[in-house]
Amino acid sequence: MSIWGVQRPGQLPTIVGTVGAADVTLTAGSDITGFTPASALVAPQYGKWAYYVDVDCTIVLGGTAPSALVIKLKTATPTTLDTYTLPPANLVNSAILALSFTLVGTGSSTLYYPTGDTPIITFNGTGQASTLKAGSRAVFSFVFVGD
């Protein structure tokens, strides 16, 4: 039970598969878009909100693994809001990586409401390409961080 004015209304998260619902080649040295919703995500009401994104993905490394792999949560502009750097010990030649991690955006009272933003999750490997596998997904939701 919720009491209006005491508990903020919520909304269901937005579940997004890989771009084109297909494998995504993560070209070395570039921020390659792996996930982005089809349209802007809008916070449920006015206030200071932040993205909260759970990412579950499979990445296949080539015969020579990249020396670094950085995953970024960005706005449409594109401003980087959060990053996750894969531990170097995981970057092994020909590895299949099953990853689960969370990215959290910065709080804002204007970015997410009333028009919203279309977030982007990018992958950037150093030195060698890898592949983000279809079937991977990102679950976008909002967390309230204040008025």
C-alpha cells in the first residue's frame, strides 16, 4: 500500500537488448554502442533522479585479447555518467566472459524530466576487437536521489 504524497510513484524498468538484436563487433579503440533504448527515458515525476542500469552481457574475446575494456554509461549528448573497467586478469585470449555489473548515472533534476534522455552504453577495448553477444541485455531504471 502506498500513501500519495509519502511514497513516490515508480515505473517499470526498460529492458534493452543489443543494438539490432544481434552480435555487436566491439572495434578496438572506439566507443561502440552496445545498448540504447529506442526512445528517451523519462523520470516518473519532477525531482532529482539518476539512471540505475543493470547490465548482463556476454563478451567473446579474440585469439588475442584486448589489454583493457571499459564500459560507459553516457547521455545522448554524449556525456559520460559512469564507467566500469573490466579487471585486466579477466582479459584472456579467446575467453568467453559472462558479466553482470551496475552503472549509476549522476543525479539531475533537469536531464531526466520532463523530456528525458536516451542513454547509451558503450564498450571500448584497447588493442584488439571483441564481440558483444546477442542475448545480452541492459535493464534501465531510475533511482530518486532528492528534490
